[in-house]
Amino acid sequence: MTELLGHYNYWIVIILMMTGFYIVIARPNLVKKVIGLFIFQTSVFILFISMAKIEGGTAPIIEEGLSVYSNPLPHVLILTAIVVSLATTALGLALVVRIQEAYGTSNEDDIHVQDEED
Amino acid sequence: MMQPLLDVLSWICLLGGAIFLLIGAIGVLRFPDFYTRLHAVSVCDTLGAGLVLVGLIFQGGLSLVTVKLLLIFYFMIFTGPTAVHALAQAALQSKLKPLVDDHEPR
Amino acid sequence: MEHLIDIVLLGLLMITGFAIVRMKSLLAVAMLTSIYSLLSASLFVVLDAVDVALTEAAIGAGISTILMLATVALTRDEEKAPRHTPLLPLAVVTVTGAALIYGTLDMPHYGDPAAPVHQHAASAYLHDTPGEIGVPNVVTSVLASYRGYDTLGEVTVIFTAGAGVLALLGYRTRRRNIQGPGIRKLVVLRVIAKLFFPLILLFALYVLFHGDYGPGGGFQAGVIFATGFILYALAFGLGNAQRVIHHPLLRIMAAVGVLIYAAVGIEGILLGGKFLEYGVLADDPVTGQHLGIMLIELGVGITVAAVMLIIYYGFVSRQD
Amino acid sequence: MLLSNLPALQVVIPLVSAPVCLLLRNPRHAWACALIISWLVLAMALLLLQQVYTLGTISYAIGAWATPWGIEYRIDMAGALMILIIATVGAVTMPYAWRNIQHELHRKHTGVYYTCYLLCLTGLLGIVVTGDAFNLFVFLEISSLSSYVLISLGPSRRALTAAYQYLVMGTIGATFILIGIGLLYMMTGTLNMQDISQRLPEVADTRTIRVAFAFVTVGVSIKLALFPLHIWLPNAYTYAPSVVSAFMAATATKVGVYVLLRFFFTLFGLQFSFNAMHVGEILMLLAVAAILIASLVAIFQDNVKRMLAYSSVAQIGYIILGISLATTAGVSAGMLHLFNHAMIKGALFMAMGCIFLRLGSVEIHNMHGLARQMPWTMAAFVAGGLSLIGVPLTAGFISKWYLVNAALTDGYWPLAVLILVSSLLALIYIWRVVEAAYFHLPGADMHKVREAPASMLIPTWLLIGVNLYVGLDAGLITNIAQQGAASLLGQALQ
């Protein structure tokens, strides 16, 4: 039972991650793939932040009268990773816009058909 | 002497805010069309969030936190109605007809 | 109580995630993604990561959503059904997920103070920051000083994204202000935007310079700053916004921010220290740290704000 | 003073020059800036190699913070060799880039191209130099994001879809690596690679570490295009601008291999990676499949760039094959091939760029009789092709020889046969081009085609020259590769 309570947080996060991953690999729409990547990455962030949490801790801003702080390092890593994810999203969507202009569609299957005809 | 009184007041406000938020949420689900739903949303924005903020102010006392909460309140009362207004206009411009009661008044 | 909030938020995240899989309307999906991001920001607050929450709310729920909406407006809104039955993706996802769950079985428990993550480097950061850096916000001290090099990389990533969007979407400067239909005509929106525009910029500066003491810093400030201009562009049209900050200026800002950051690092070398050693910037190492952190946060803020606007201009200028 | 800060400057100088390049409005100035920086990077790489050669492994604490707290730069012989490869290819492709970019890119993109190229260079160098697991992820993303942009600038619209496909797969790979690093951090509490490897034995026998290993391996395998995760590569290399194909084929996947080496040997350790997780057997199977299948597919390609891309997948198979043996001989053969293949593929893609400039196509059926019109370019292609096949007196022969030796020492004689067979396959696909160019009658418009300009030919021949030199006198480079392998495995054995 303690085993279950100790890890429920991680398990839900894994389900979330797989939701995003599934969207990326199963959906043919290019915008939705980028959104899937975004969900996937955001869920990985939750995994990192979960591991930083200490029971009964507070935010890592040092103040008088507090002694237990959550781990600041994963927070720093995830700040970086959020920015990376934004950069990926922006570039991915910019590519989708250009693909839409060049092919007239943003559906992967239709693009394949057009490429075959070339 | 003051503290219990403040606690009671803040709890009343917090609970009241929560109830209004709930009502707003039910309204969004139950109302028949887009425009009526907007009415329900505005309850959340004004009374719901407003009461919660007032309740928190009672908890915060005279401190920087209260100033920040007041600022949030200030933002809320401006942005909420503006957002609803913009939504309604957008809906109107994209030719969404309001649901009207066509029956003759008896 | 904390656990309850945690579970509720995680549950809502799951519901939102499944809805995103099922929904066909991309507009709705973009909005749900924003909600997903906002929910995870709330979860970060519960998990004590206030800086991350602020960033996620500004970047994930804010800027990313704007970009997704802009893209959906340019592409078709409805998603077609996939041609193949998604058996292979399902299998891949199941295997990956099962592997991860298998991996959790030996993990330290959630919130366990004895977990290895809390013992080694992290406790030293918390212990040494007041003496070595002298700022209360440990996230800022780790971000800007101990692991300042990662942050330089991060600014470079953002700069890369800016250069990439510039290459892919380019820009068109509007000489005339095209008054499109829709919300741009609204008087109420314009009045409110005018009212809030200076306040948002002020808030950005507050977040920038208050980052040592509370949540905030260059990234969040840069994004908020850019959001102010995006609001302005929404209410008054892109042409007017470009008259306030025009494109060549944005290029210069994006480059200058990275250069400020790198220059602080190289200054450390020139003063006889290592790259990005702030201690040598002033006579007193702690003052030097303060100075270094201040300067690099400024550089970060400038680049992030500029790149956000380059990206926004890039997407919106394709709209006609 | 500057010399002692060389490890940091090696990465920071191209990083700083990227924004400067964006500010230069004149494309010629941007090009000049990128050119000077590229050669400066090469000079620094040589200095750094010399430092490592004489002093041994260099460690540099960024921000002067002690190792587990701050970020460490750590350069051993293997790293110095990688830096040299990246810097050489960068320096050689830059003079070539001017004409090629003018021809294949829209004018308004040229300035941004050089910025993105410098960012890519920064990212690749940063990956190699760093001794910190998370810092590796950050620089991996810098190099990946800039390479998505570089690929998307290609002349046809399929460049866009190729870049998009690469972006999606690359991001999945990077996220997998991030998950792996997160799990490692969760169990060890540190991000410094040396520190992790010291603390790992205590927790190595947990399911979490095993999963971390799997995720890192799969993530890096996507980045280095290991069969069957290579599907992004052929499109990306085919539709990218020629100079980008040359640069990427010679560096990006190689750096991926280097990251794999770092994780296997420095971080997880030989014992855990190969004895506990049996990754050697899996890698060997995949490498064999890559060599055979990709070489076979390459034979049936009409587009020569695509053919070379598939050949790259096969050649990555060779490198991985060497690593999968997990002996000093095997790994050093792998690293030697890494160097040689970088030079060969760089030169071959550059030759294709020359042909595309004059012919406007890289399809075999358009190349009939080309050798008479472009003798120097085709001679470069033939020389590179011979090296790719592994004919004696070329660089390709040296690395294959060492690879066969390493396989035979371990008693894997079928691998030796495999290498021989696949060399025959390489002979077939190179021959198809040679046959068209030398032995077919020229088409009607062929007489209009002229030889490529010197600014493109000389860089191509420079790489061919390195090839031929290594073929004649492989002592120095073999020595470096062996030292690199020894330092990687030596750490692993500790």
C-alpha cells in the first residue's frame, strides 16, 4: 500500500507523458503533432518538479524561520527546458505554416500523396 | 479578539466565493447558448473571484500581500468584462445568432 | 490537504490530455493546450516551484498559445482522421509507458526527504547561497551563477529560435496600418489595452529586478514585456506596434542580449578569473556576484523580449 | 591567460559571433565573419589537441565553481579528436559555402544562414566539451534547432517536410534523453558525469537506472540515426542545401556517436552497459542490419544525395559495430572510422554541391558524360568513392582494416565477411555514378556545363587530400584514435 501511495504521482505523470507521445506519433495533422510534443515535454517537466518536492518543504527562497526547502536544482533545469520547449514549438509551428503555404495542406497523409506524385 | 473575527469573516467570504464559482460553472454547463453562457462566466469573474480575494485579504492583514491582492482585484475587474465583451463581439461578428424566444407572449 | 490539491490537479490534467487526443477541432485543442499548461503551472506552485510556475504560465499558457492560435488560423481548423489504424503507435506508447512504470518501482518515494536528490548538490546550494551569492532566491542563484553556463545556453536556444523564425517566416513591415475586421475595432478593448500597456511593462521590470528576492528573473520578465506589446498589437494593429518597435531594432536587441551575457563571462576571463566568474567583477566577491547576476538577467530579458516579438511578428505578418 | 581558458573560448567564440553575424546586413560581411571564426575555431582546436596530447585530460570549471556544483568542461583525447573533426569540416565548408549558398538559397536568407551555421557549430562543440549531463542536453538542443533551420532552407519544398520530420523525431529523442538524465539525477543527486559515474555503482542494480539507460540509449540513437531510427536522415540530407548536407553528414551524426560513447563508457561504465545490460549484442545486431539494409537501399537510389545519405546510415553502422565490440581495438577502430567517414562524406557531398551548381540536378540519369565537362569534380567523387569502398591507400581502407582486425581478435569472423560484402555493395553504388559520368555518351545539353568554380573545388579537394594523406600515413590519427579509445575505456574500467 505504501508502495502505491509513494509513486502515484509519478504514475499519473507517466500517463500524461504517454498521452503527448501518442499524439505525436499517431496523429497525421502537423499542428497537432507539435501540440503533442508540447504536452509530452510539459509532462516531463512535471516529473522533474515532482522529484524536487520535499514533504512539508517550502519554495527555495531563503527566509527567517524556515528550514525545509524543496530542491532548487530541478527547478533551474526545468526553467531551461521550458524555454527549449518554447523554441521547439515556435520552430515547429513556423515550419507548419510554411508547409501549409507550399502544399496547401497540413495533413501528413495528404503531403505524402503529393510527394509521391512529384 | 480580532483574529477569530477576521478568520470567520474571511471564511465566509471564501466560501461565498466558492459557491458563486460553482454556480458560474454550473451555468456554463447548463445554459443553452453561447451568449447566455457568457452571463454565467461573468459571475465567476466578479463575485466569485472577488469574494475569494476579499477573503484572502482578511487573512493577509495589513501587509505587502494585501497590496498585491488588491492589485489582482483591480486587474480582474477590468480584464474580466473586457474579455467577455470581446468574446461576445467576436461571436456576433462570426454571425452567431443569439437564441431568442420566438413564442408570442401570452 | 496538499496531496488533495495535487491529486485534483493531476486528475484535471489527465482529463485535459485525453480531451486533446479526442478533439478534432484544432482551435479547441489549442485552447485546451493552454489550459493544460495553466493547470501544470498551478501544480508547480503546489510543488513549491514558484519560478517554474511563473515561467510556465507566461511561456506555456501565454506565448505558446498565441503561436498555436496563429498557426491554426493559417491552416485548416479541422483535423482529418488518420489513414491507418493507430496500432503501432499504441504499441510503442504502451511499451514506453510500461518501461517507465517499471522504472518507478525502485524510485525514492514522492516527497521523501531522504531521497538522493536532496542530499548531494542541492543541500549545498541551499546552505552556501546566502554566504557565497547573497541572494535569498536560491533558484536565481543556481540559475544565474552556479549553473550560469546552462542559462547562457538557454538564451542561445531562444536566440536560435528567433533566427530560425526569421529565416522561415521572415517579416514584412506594414507601412499602412491595415484595419482588419474583428476585435481590432473594439473601443473598449483599446481603452483597456491603453490602460494596461504601461502597467504590464512596469510589471515586467518588477519581475526582472525582483528576481533575486522572489520568483522571477530575465525570462519571465522578457516574456511579460513582449506580452505587453502583443496586447498593443492586438488592439491597435500590427502596423502601429511595428512603428513603436520596428524589426531592425528587434534584431539588434536579440543580438545585444546574448552579447551582454557573453561579455559578462568574457570580462571574467579578462579580469583573470574563469569564464562566467562573477566574483572578480568587483572587489568584494559577493558584490561581484550581485553585479554579474543583475547584468546577465538584463541580457536575458532583452533577448527574450526581442525574440518573442520577432516570432509574433513573423506569425502575424503571414496572416494576409 | 587566454590559453588556460581555451576550453571555454572554443565554444564561446562561435557563440558570440552568431549574434554579431545576425547584425551584419551585408551577406558578404556575414560570410567573412563566419569564415574567420571557422578558421579561428580550427586553430583553437589544434591548440587544444596539442594541449591534451601533452598534458592529458583537461578539466575546466566554468564560473570557478567546484565540480558537482558548477558546470565542468572536460576534454580527453576522444573529445579533442571530435573537436578537430568538427572544426576541420567547419573551416573547409565555409569558403565553399559562399557560392553554394548564393546559388541554392534565396538572397534574403543568406545572412540568417551564417548565423544558424555558427549556432550549429557552437552546439556541436559544446556537446563534445561538456562534462555535465544537463549541459549536454542544452547544447544538443542548440545544435538540433539550428540544424532544423539549416535543412529547411533547402531549395525544394520537400526541405520543409524533411526539416519538420527531423524536428519531431529529434525532439522525441531529446526528450527521451531528458527523461534519462532526470532518472539518473533522481538516483544519484548529481549531474556531473564523473560524479554520476562514481555514485552509480551503489544504485546500479535498480530498475530505475536500467530504465534511464534504455531511454538515454534510444534517445541518442535517434540523434545519431541508428537503424531503424534513421528514417529522418535520408530526407534531411537529400533536400538540405548541399553545404548543409556536407557539414551535417560529417559532424552531426558523429557527435551523436560521441554522446553515445560518453554515456556508455564515462557515465554508465563498461561493466554496466555491456555486461549488465548486454547493449553490445543489441548494437551489433542493429549495426549489421544497418550496414546490409542501408547499403542495399543505396544501390537503388537515383538521386545521388539520397544514395549518399543511405550510405551514411550504413557507415554509422560500421562505427557502431566497432563500439559494440567494447574492446580498445574495436572502439579505436570505430573512432578512426568516425574521423575518416567525416572526411569522406564531407568531400562527397561537396562534390555533389559542385554538380548541382552546374547541372541543376543530382540524379544519376542526368549525369551521363559529366566527367568530360567537370573532370576535377568527378575525380574528387571517384577518389572519395574509392575511400568509401575501402580500397587500399585510402583512409577508408585503414579504418576497415582496423575494424576487421578488432572483429577477428574477438573471434567474430562473420563480421569480417560482412564488411567485405558490404564493401562490394558500396562498390556497386559508387560504380553506378562512375559509369554514368565516364562511360555514357553525354546528353544534348551537356556541352554547356562547365567545371565548378575554384572556391568550391579547392575545399572539396582539401578533404580528399586529408583522405589520401591518412591513407598513406595513418600513424598520427591512428595514435590519437587509440589514445581516445584508451581514455574512454580506461575511465570505464576504473
